[in-house]
Amino acid sequence: MDLDDIRRDILAAPGHVLIEGGPGCGKTTIALLLAAQRVPELADEQRVLFLSFSRAAVRQITDRMHSTLDKAVGAQLEIRTFHAFFLDVVRAHSPQLTGVPATFIAPDEESRMKFDFDGDWKIHTRELAKKGTFVFDRFAPAAADMLEASSVLRELYCSTYPLVIVDEFQDTNVDQWRVVQTLARQSTIVCLADPDQRIFEGFVDGVDEYRIDHLRATLAPNEFDLSGDNHRSPAAGILDYANAVLIADAAQIAPPSVHTIHYQVANQLAGVAHRAIAVLGQRLQESLGREPTIAVLATDNATLAAISQQLTGQTAANDGTMIGPIDHQFHFEPEVAAAAGYVVASVLEWPVKSDIDSVLDSLDALIDFYRTIGNASAKATAEVLAKGRAAVVAGSRPRAKAVNALIEARSKGLWLEGDPIGDWVRARDVLTGARELSDVVKRVRHLRLLSATDDLGWALLSAWDGVEAYPDAVATVRQTLAERLLDDARTQQSRINLMNMHKSKGKEFDGVIVAEGRYQGKLLDREADFAPRSARRRLLRVGLTRARHQVLLLRPDGSVNLMSTTRPPD
């Protein structure tokens, strides 16, 4: 491989290294070459550790490794997410810290526990960790505590991983940084960073804008800047445009690879997106000679959910022909969809239960649904529903509209036929007459994205009592969906992907469609969004630079200029 002077200097640099640069500048490739250079010096039991934030990024790095390095070298590279690495440290060495083997609380269970907890959740999980019980957010601090406290443990990991590469270093939080510093006492650290991709600041505790400065002050790394290079979309001009959006450079003109399509009314966006995917896919396939990958990005999930629903049906093209359904993957919140499924399943049990038990059990499932969502609004809704449930138990008239809607639905009876698909629709259609029930119906439609439809059908068929109901429907659906929720295969990238911009970080696609809603999911909205290098502008830059070849912006008529630095009056 031909290398320029700066890359040869990187390979020759002694000690710790900081490599800065934007998307597609080659940070990952040169880091892999650094790893390959170090591998011949390693003993059989030693590895190069490459840490990144997401499984998608790990897959991207692994793919790059296979195309860059030979198999023998790749065998001594360990490419992990921070989460997976910390989990292994905690699982293996928790007894040294707590005196007992580690146990773990799954994220969905944590959401429910946190929902019902009235105190300081951070303090509570810190106390749980002292007793050997860990939630997701306690893995990093626990691993840092262990490595800082035990020189034997530190020497073990530094000996195993004499070279550690840290991807997206600018997004590390305090505890992840503690681990890096601890390993740096004996291992060589290589940090890859892009200050303008700092999108988790303010959303993730402990992430701040000074992390790279902390690195400079603490480890004094050799520094290299690759920001002038662009290997992802070198001829497309996408990076230049994204950088202009970042700094609100009004002099920058959109390149031919970036197009904007405007629509008039809010409910047109999903159809416009359907047509855009079809057209962009055809154009990219013609130019690339293969099926392209396309991402549809937005700042909110509601916009994406509407587009996902549109893609399951037909949409009229501009020439009057019909565009058929498009297979896609919506990267959503599967635990919430599963919780909605349990509400529908509870209705399938109604015919073998009394009226009051039917209503109470469905209310329990509905309350759990909102507990799983877990935000402040959902908590308030669950509290209202819980009061309604208490009223039903007491024999008084509940005030909650959703509770009364369930009581009325149960009083009308439910006739099931032993056809799982048809009966599922009948049970789902019972959930009407209140906003809370409509929320369940909307979310339960996302179960198809878990590719669980056939599994659910077969499982419910076995649960049919042969007469009138599915007595164990909730347990059956819970077990079936639990297997799907744990199935890593569903996380594999498909050809068409819908996701919010935060989830897109670390991924690459041939084309990117950015969908902006008229009333929600605006690209620039609050006054602070318009400032150069604002958090929202950094997020937009991340979304735009996921594209290798083409970007389409779908925006409402009258939308603000992305290069504007002032918010227009309402």
C-alpha cells in the first residue's frame, strides 16, 4: 500500500498517538496498519485491542480489517465495543471488588425498575454495584474501579493488550477515559478522534468538549491531523457541504451529489420518502453496478415510523405508476414494541377470564407498556392508569378514559376463531377509544420489524385451547419475543435502513436520505441550533457524512436555510 509522508510518520511514531480527522479521512485504515505493524512483536497470547462504541462500528472496522490485513494478522486483533469489553472485565473480576459473583439487570428490566423508583437512581445503582448487581451504565465505572485498584489486574490486561486503539475518542465519558488512562500506564494508546463529531455531549453523562485536551495534558501523545483527506466520498463534495452546514458557511453551494426535494403538507413526507428511496436506489444501482445501501435519517423516531409504515404499502410515482412495498429495517425500540405486544396478547386471554380479571390484566400490561417507555410523560400516564386500576378494584367509576374504554370493550365480548393472525388483528382492534390504547396499536405494528410474525403465529397456534381463547397468550408471546430480542442476527445491516441520526454514527451507506418533518423532527429548530458548530449542526454533519455517493434532503416548503445563523420569527 502506498503511504504519504504523514502516514509513514504515524507508523514510525513512538509512544501514544492521537490521530484527528473528519469522516472518511482514513483514521481507521492507518490504525489497522499500526496494529499490523505491531502484531509480529506479540506473543501468542497477546492481542491488539480495538475499542469502539457500537456493534455497527465494530462490523465496519472488522470489514475494513478483512480488506486491509491478512488473516494471520487479523487473528490477533480483538475488535470490541466498550460495553462488551467492560462487561467481560466486570463478569470475570467482580468478586475481587464486591466479594460475590456479578449479576446483571437487563436494560428493559432496568427501565421498569427505574420507572418505579422514587429516589436517586444513580446512587441506587451505585449501591447495587457494591453488592455485585450491575446495570448497563455501571459497567464502565466498575471496570475503571477494578483496574485502578488492582496492580495485578492492570498488569494482566496491559500484558494481554500492549496496544489499545480507541475509536471516536472525543465521545468517551469520564469512566471510559479512566480506563484508557489506567491502561496507558503500561500499554500504548492510539486515539482516533473528530472533535466535530461530538454528538453525545449533553445526552450522555460524563461526555464533554474537553476530552481531547485531557488526553493531550495527561498522555502527551504524538499528534497527527488527517482532516484534509476524504476517502469516503472524495469526488462527491459531501464532506465539504457537511462542513459548511457545521459552520453555517453561506458561501458554500450544494454540490451535484446533494439534492433537496420540497413537499407541501405534512402528510406528504412519507410518500415522498417512498418515491425518493425507489429513485435513489435505481440511480445508485445504475452508477455502481450493484444493489446500493441507503439510509433514511431523521432527528426523531415518529417521522421514521410514518415512513416505515408507508414502505409496507404502495405509493403512486410521479408518472402515475405504483411503487410497491420496500423491504427495510427500522432501527427502533424493540422492547417498547414487545411491551405493546403483551397488551394485545392479554386481550387474547379474555374469553376464559371474568370481566374484571380481563380488564385488570390488560391494564397491568398497559401500565407495563408505559413503564417500558420510561420517560416522564409515560410515567405520568402510567400513574393515571394505576389510579384507574385501583378504582376498578374498589368497584368505583374510573376517571381514566383508557380504563373505561377497556371496560366497554370487554362488555361487548370477543369472539376468536383459532386463526392466530386473524385473532391477533381482532384483539388489536379492541384497543380503541383512548390515546393510550392508540399508542399501543401504533407501537405493536413495529413487531413485524423483529421478523417475528411467523414465530408468533406458530406459538399462538399451540396456545389455542381449541374452543374460544389463548389462555397462555401473554406468556407465549413473551417467550417468543424474548428470543427475538436476544437475536443478534436482526442487527445486521440490511439494504434500506431507517434510523435517527444518533444511531447512524459509525455507519456508512451509498446514499443517505434526510427526512425533515413540517411540525416535528425539524433539522434546525431552537435558537441554539442555528449557532455555528452547535450540537444540532454537529449531528447534521454526522448524518450527511454517512453517505458515500448521494444525499437527498426531504424538506417542507418554507423550511429554513441550513446556512442561516438566526432563527426566523414564528
